[in-house]
Amino acid sequence: MSAERRFENPATKESCLFRTIAGIGGHDVLEMEYTIGVGGARVPEHAHPHATQRIRVLKGLLGLKVRGEVRLLSEGMEAVLPPNTNHSQWNAGDVPVVTVEQMDPPMEFEAFFESYCGLGANGRLRPDGNPVSFLQTVAWLFEFRETTSIAPPARYGMLAVFGALYPVARLLGYRGRGS
């Protein structure tokens, strides 16, 4: 087991505590304790192209929109999101919502959240969780396109547009990793 690492995002009132655990068959699974504070960001609709996401609520009330259907998950409830499942999530209650989430396989989710929290700490995220600059969005999402994206078929359009704009974003100093 690797050491635990915590990332805080002051802009969105989110925090993540990461650890790696052994999954079924002995391969690694990334597990994170994820907290969204009261009034925190609503995670925009997205999908994970290659990973299954498992969510279990430990405390509070999680709003979860999956393929257009809104669900409310309270303590002890779970959801499993296969690869390429469009979803968004938010704190639907009046106390912080705390979940345990597993990403299988781990891909680069820890680096993705580290960069996301770095953007928030450096004032480059709006309170809704979106980058202040469109070119920052391009750099961040293009660099992590195999980890988090919008689901097909729109994913392919995003990849084409962001792929064309990515060199411009880099030329102007935007980057996704280590933001």
C-alpha cells in the first residue's frame, strides 16, 4: 500500500485523500475519500473512458446524475459507473458529503486531481470547478483525455477541437499537469 496523499481545492470546497489498494485479481485500484463541502462545486458532467468508478456514501447526501437520471445517495448507498458513463455529482445536503470512491484501473486519477486542486489553489478555477481560461481547460483536459472526458460520441469532437487548440494553449504557457 502506498502512502496516503491529500489534496484540497479551496475554490470548489473539495478534498481528496488517495490510497492504492489491491483489487480483484491482485491488480491495483485507486481508492479515494472524497469530500464536497456545503456549497461546493457541482462536478460537471464527464465520463471515464477506460475505468469503472465505484462510489459509496459515508456521510451526507450525494446528488448523482447518471445518463440524465438524477439520484440521491445517502449514507451506505452505492453506485457503480462503468467506463464511458456520463455522470455528474454534487453535495445535495446541508453537511459535507463524504464518499469513498474506487477507480479501476487507476489510470492517472491521482495526477488529475492533484492538478485540479492545484488550479483551485492558484486561483485558476471558478467556484463551479471550471477553469477560468478556456485554454487552461483545453490543456488540462487534453493532457488527461484518457482519464476524464465527455462520453462518446461527443468525446471524439472534443478530442479533435482540443487537439487542434492544445499547441496554442501550450505556446501561451498553459499546461494540465502540475498546474
